Amino acid sequence: MSTQETLYMMALAQIPSLSLANLHQLIDELGSATAIYENRRDLRPVLASASPRLLEALASMDSHLARAEEELAFCQKGRVQCLGLCDEAYPQRLKDCPDAPILLYYRGTADLNARHVVSMVGTRQITGYGRDLCRSFVRDLRQVCPDALVVSGLAYGVDVHCHRAALEEGMETVGVLAHGLDQIYPRHHRETAKQMVAQGGLLTEYMSHAVIDKRNFVQRNRIVAGMADAVVVVESAERGGSLITAEIALSYNRQVWAFPGRIYDSYSEGCNNLIASNSASLLLGAENFCVSMGWADDVQRRKQLSEGFQQELFADHFTAEEQLVLQALAGDDSKQMNVLAVETNIPVGQLSSLLFSLEMKGAVQMLAGGKYKLQR
């Protein structure tokens, strides 16, 4: 997206009287924010259905450009990506939702269009049971579908425990914020957020210096729901933000899952109600989840690799050079490519091709930071 298009997108998103429905219609009809700006004073020749109220709103676009220029400078300085609806890097699952933001701000390394994306949500008042569920589900998910992207909201409770579990397991995780990227709320999660930028990312529809408002947290729930294939509710009371996220997910035709709990536990009540009303599928574990989601081929492949992998290290379907790389990785959790190059005496260019081939065969996994490890 060009600098000019980014500025006009920012200006459009700031106009309070323009609904997301208006913005989507304008972009669909005219093709870009630049075209909207260029025709803002005489829109009817290109959009006959333009109402007087819409024309009046667009007339104020100029007044928002100065703030847009400030934000663009902030983004350039902070290495923040500005993702418009037409950008390939914009979450395509979210783009299909009728109330998707026209512009997102993103700082991170994860592919927001990863092959498998799961959002995990729940109560801020997490119990020991909930903490165990977060850890065990993410740990098992890594075993059966390690390329899955874990999304949540970086809030207290279930959110941050899911993010931390993903980080510990070497999985990428993205936090959807209810404020700009100039701050982290809650402040106690700053260190976690810092790790996420290097192993996942932070995503928001809000500009820097945005006021932290309760309504923003409800608004951001639609992004958590919309950018994923499925939403997992870990723990929830009878009412709460996670149930709003589940409701939004259902409206987007996403599959909702919930962990069951004891009938007298208040923070399992929301999950149990979702399951009882058939609003959510009963969640028993990561393998059950992946098979039901249609990720079964990946699950089966990982399972087969896991069973007797060490015995297969030198099987016929690996070349002599590939076997050399596998042997070098066999004794460690992970290694950098330059270390592998020294240990195997294989030039970096050739080694890169070998590692790619091994990834395609499901034998090696690339981690954050350019490290590689055996995919057991």
C-alpha cells in the first residue's frame, strides 16, 4: 500500500460519522481510499447512491490528514505495518467479515494468514484448572499441528496464559489490542508483549494515543473471532467478554469450542452453557480439535513421524546430505543455520535448500529466530 493510500485510509478511519458499512461500500465502489479522497467533493457522478450525510462526512476528510501524517511517522519509526483491506498481508479470514476494520496496525513476524489459526479466550479470573487447560492444549497442539497460530487478547487470565504457553512451546502467537501500539495494557504484560513481537505479533485497529475505553475491548473481540478458523473458550462465567467473542464467531460461521467443567464451578458455567445449547462443540483435547477441524491430514502425518522417528532418520527417502543434517539436529532442541553449516561442512546456500526440502518432508521445523529442529 502506497504512503498516499495509507494516509487516506487513516483519515477515512477517523471520521466518526462514517460507519464500517459506509467505508466498505465506498472502498468496494471506488476501489481505493485515494479515489475516495479525489472524488470527495463531487462523489455522485461515481456513486449515485451517495447520501447528503455521506457527502458531508467526506468533506471533513482534510481535517484528519494532519493526524494521519503524525501516525504514519509513528508507524515508520516503530516498524509498524499498516495493513489496508486490499493488502495481501491483511488477515483474509477477517476481510470476509462485514464489520472488518478498513485498516490494521501490526508489529510482528507471524503470518496473519497462516494455514491454521485458532483464537483462545476466557475469563480474566482464571482458575488452576483453566491454567492447566491453557498449557496442556497449547502443548498438545504443538505436537499435532505445530504451524498453528494462536490468537488472543493479551488480557489478564486466560488470554495471557495462552500467549505464554505458546511462547514456551515455540509457537507463534498474536495479541489483538484494544488500544494503539504505543502502549501495552495491562502494563504487567509488557515483557510478554515484547516476546510476542519477536515470536508472533501485536495487532490493533487503533492509532497511537487512543484512549483506553471499555467499549474498545468489546470492539476488538470481533477481530479475535474473525481472523481465526475457530474460537476456543477455556473458562467463562455465565456472562463475560469471551461469550461475546463466541457469539460473534458464530455469526461469522466460525466453529466455537469449549472446555467443559464441573457444574458447580462458576467459571465453567459459561462453557457448559455453550455446550448444552449446541453453540459450542465439546473440547476434549488438541487432537480431537484438529481432526474435527479438518486438519486431520496434518495430524496423521505428525503422528506417523512421531512414532519411531529416530529409527527413520536414515531411511531411504532422505538423501545422504539430508541424513547428515538430521544427524546434526538429533541431539539438540534447535540450532541456527550457521551452526549446522559448520557441523555438517555443507555450504549455507546448499544447506538452505536441504532444510527447505526437509521441512516439506515434515522432518524439520523452522522456529523463530532462524533456528531449526527435528519435527518429532
